[in-house]
Amino acid sequence: MQTLIVNANIVNEGKVFPGDVRIKGQFIEAIGKDLSSRQADVVIDAKGKYLLPGAIDDQVHFREPGLTHKANIYTEAKAGVAGGVTSFMEMPNTHPPVFTQALLEDKYQIAARTSLANYSFFIGASNDNLEEVMKTDLSRVCGLKIFMGSSTGNLLVDDPKVLEGFFSRFPSLIATHCEDEPTIRSNSAAFKEKYGEDVPVHFHPIIRSAESCYKSSSFAIELAKRHRTKLHILHISTANETQLFDNSIPLEKKKITAEACIHHLWFNDTDYERLGMLIKWNPAIKTANDQQAVFNAILSDHIDVIATDHAPHTWEEKQNTYFKAPSGGPLIQHSLVAMLEFYHQQKLSLEKIVQKMSHNPAILFQIENRGFIREGYFADLVLVDLHNPWKVEKNNVLAKCGWSPFEGTTFQSAVTHTFVSGHLAYAYGSFDEQKKGERMLFKRD
């Protein structure tokens, strides 16, 4: 099967330039101008559209196995593909938690049968599974996830000796959720004493405070520096944390890196009044000052990756009181168009969006032959129309939970086509599910 994309504005490796791309099978065969269409089975005229490498989301929670009333790999991967996300890395806080190689492999088998997007899965750390984690095949698994603060699923690892073991022995990337548990417990107790179950949600960023984030992130960095660990801190949410990261060296040489998430860039604490528990996340959405600082850290390269922390819960679960309402929400379908909105606002270039959502995850995780528009690379490609406004409504939300914090938002850009490993999986609202995504592989040092 050969597909030729012609007349595209290609966004890749710091440049925007006109050109054509020929796809043969799973791979990009040629990039150039005026490529011949003689052998093409399909020709797509992309005049006026922009061709991007597919987004690689390094933090999602697809809830399978065990929590499939909220989401599953099939539904959430499909939502991602509609939004231009061609590859994802999924977290271990399912039921049961992914603490063994057998449970990890079970998820890969589910994805092989059902995922429209390319996939990888983190193995999870517990207080007693270090030896099991050390069996991980680092060429076939994206990394190790450690919850240094409790969140959905409560996979908390807070024993300093256990953390020392993981940081000193695991030979590849450790991704961390960093919030200081004693600080959060103390704050929670104080607010519960005052309000009982009915804590107003706008106190969430005070309970799960900026101080708790900084204390935990700085501790993780201290451990990583001591043991020369490759550390990736997820969902940075505070101004102070952004100063913990270095922007003076190329990403390929960084041992300590950081991620920002869509919700910490889009929302701030003034939005709790309007959206309530729908934007209750861990770490919490914080002040406008924190929001701007995280955005600036993306521009300055103190923060390396933009992801979603896509974490669906049902509408009914989100209607609970503060301590009963779970944290997290669906974002993967709207992550790319949300970032493109910042381009329309002249806050972020197309090149920077592609760098943070496609190139850098590939570099950081050392993914084989993905994340760039290069000859010989997998054809993970997205066509976007930057001038095709559409409104997010319940009837066009594809996440299984059926709602989005973006409902009512009009985005200026629309994803028109998504290729996953050479397969045109999505075009103008329709899916072709005849071929599933591929398991991502990794070239580890």
C-alpha cells in the first residue's frame, strides 16, 4: 500500500516547509517536492493543511484492566487517534496494579487486540517488588512508574529505603508522581475537621499544595543525582518546581527531565468556581502565576514534554463530595487542538508544539524510529486544518466517560487525518479499525 500526501505544510525539526510525503507500508519512504504519484494507491491533497508527526503522550490512564466502567484501552486509544495522538504510554494504577511482568504482559496483549494507537506500558513500583521490576525488558517497556505521592489507585511508595533501592538499581527511566504525602495528609485532616466531607473544591490546591509538590520533586531529584538515575518528573504544576530543571544542555544528555500537562497550561484556580470537581486533578491545578510559570518553562526548555495525564472517571463519580470525588479527567482527544489554540494566540509556535509533543518524547524515551517526519521512520502522521473551527459538545466526546472539561470550548483547529504506523486510522470523523497500532520499541543506552 502506497499513500502520497501532496502540497502539505510540513512541521518538523524546527522548520515549516512545503512538501510531499510518500508512505509505503508502515514507513515514510520519501519526503520532497513534486513526488511522483504514479505508484500511489491513494493521493491526499493537503493543500492549506499542516502535516505534523503524531503526538506521543507519555502519561495516560486508560483504566484497563479492572476499571473499565470508566474507560478501556480501545475507547481511549480511539479518542487519542481522533485528536492526533498516535502513540501513548499508559500507567500501572489499574486493578490489579501492574507490579509483575505477567500483569504487564497482559496489558500488552489487550492493546495488541484493541488499540488503534501505538502503545507502551509502565511497570509499577511497590514497597516490595524491586526484584520483579529488575526483570523488565528495557527494549520493550517504556519505564518504571513510582508514585511518590498517592493518587488514584494508591500505589504510594514512601519508604526511603525502598526508594533508594529503585533509584540505585533500576538502569533506565523512572517516571515519578511527586507530592509529599505527610504534607497532604496534614492539610487534609485540617480541612476535614473544619468542613467534614463538604470541603469546597477550590481548596484542592491548598490541600495538595505547592509546597508538597516542591518538597517531593526536590527529593526525587536529590535521589536521582546521588545515583545518576534517569528521572522524568511528571505533571509539573508549580512555579518553584520549574527552577529545579536545567535548560543548558541538549535533551539527549539530560538525566533529569520534566513534563507539563494540558490542564496545568489551560486552567488555573479561578476555574474551580465554574468547573468544580471536573478539574480536580493530582497534582492540583494552581494559581495563574503557577500556570504562567509552567508555560514559560516550556518556552525556555526547562520543561521538556507536553502530555495529558488523561485519567477518566464517570460523570457520576465526579459529582461526589470533595474526599469522595476522584481526581483526573479526560483530555487526550483535545490535547493537540488545545495546544494549537496557543499558536492562534501567538503564544507558542507550531515548531515548539511538535518539539514538545512528538520529538522530545521520542528522544527522552529513546523510542525506535518514531516522533519525527524522516525517511525510514514509521509513518505516524497527523494532518491538521488550522482554520476549521468546531465546538466540543457531549455528542462529539469519544472518551468512554462521555464528558470533557472542554465542553463548550470552540477550537480553531481540527485534526482531519491520522496515520498510525502507515495506516490511515482516522479521516474526517471516520475510523478504519482494520489494523491496530504497534508496540513501541526502545533503543536504550
